[in-house]
Amino acid sequence: MKKYFQLEKMQTMSGYLLLVLMSYNLYNIFIFVPTEKTMGIVQRIFYFHVPSGIAAFLAFFVVAGYSIAFLKTRNRWYDRVSFASAELGVLFSTGILVTGMLWAKPAWNTYWSWDPRLTTMLILWFIYVAYMMVRDFVGDDERGARFAAVFAIVGVVDVPIVYFSIRWWRTIHPQPVVMGGEGSGLHPDMTYTLMISMLTFFVLYFYMLCARLRLEKSRERLNELKKEAALADV
């Protein structure tokens, strides 16, 4: 019960912060930041596209970290956090794929190409969709949960492959602007807007994770009440 109220408090606090950040972020994206000269207004997708990807990577690293903790301790709460974070990782991955396609059409004249960055990102999406299917199928079986945890840990190996794919292979995807090295810099206002957008998406991830875990605690409590009611009827 104490953990439930802690989640509620963290969700409330992050919710207020998210409201402020989201409002400020939208102002920056659509009013403050200058329009890119080559691509024009469509380049503003960038401020949703990149933070979605970084938030997805964060979510998948959380999945792997809590999966390791679950394998070491057999604490089912760690397993619950892993599954919740995987759901959010898939959600943000879907966001980066969709915004990427919307950006690709005016930039490359096609919604999709089997570019190394796009392909490895799609593989990452499939890996964690598969993890979620496996984890949901096994239910409360501990052996199945351990198998799913190992699957999640192995799957996170694709995250650095996605990030470094545009350095390792020939690609039409733009070079990274975050930690991208020489020649990858942005206009200071663009960099500032990107940083605020990334912070906003991090807080959004945390807020949604708290909400999802509160839902999970409510589900567990409901199952306990059903079991108690069943025993009372016997």
C-alpha cells in the first residue's frame, strides 16, 4: 500500500511538471525555434522524432535493468516494472517510426526505405513486441517470466546497433546531431529546443510509467480481493 501511495505522489508531481514543460515545449517548437532553410516547416517533426527515439532507448534500458534485478532477486515487482517500461518503449518506438515516415516522404520522396537505421529500429520494435507477447502469454508463471527477462536483456543489444548504424554502414539517414561529432551542430536555438523537448519526453515517460504501475497495483489488489471472495464462498 505504501508503494502505491508513493507512485500516486510521483505521478502527481511529474504530471504538474509535464504540463508546464509540454506547454513550453510546444511554444518553442511552433513559435520560438527558427525554420530550417532546406526542409522548411516539416523539419519541426525533428523535435518529436529524436526525443521519441531517446525515450524509447531509455525505456528499453530500464526493461533490461529491471529484468536483471528480477533474475537476481525473483522480486515480481521488478518484473512488473520491466513489462510496463517495455510497453512504453514500444509506444515511443512506434512514435519514432511514424514521425520518421512522415519526415521521409518530403525529404526522400518515400515513406520507407530499407535503410540500416530504419531497419534496425524496426527490428528493435519487433523484439519488444515479441517480449510483450511472451510475457503476457506466460502470465504469473515464474519460469516463463525468467525466460522473458532473458529475452529482454538480449534484445537491448539492438539499441546501440540502432544508434551506431548510421556510423557503421552507408545510409541516407542524416548523421546524429546529438553527440554527432564535428559538423553535426545545430543552430543554438534549435539545440535549446531539442534539449527541452528531450526533457519533456523523459518526464512524459516517467509520468506514464507511474500511471502504468499504479494500474498494475490496482490489478493485483483486485485479484487478491477476488481470491478472498472465492475463499469466503467456499
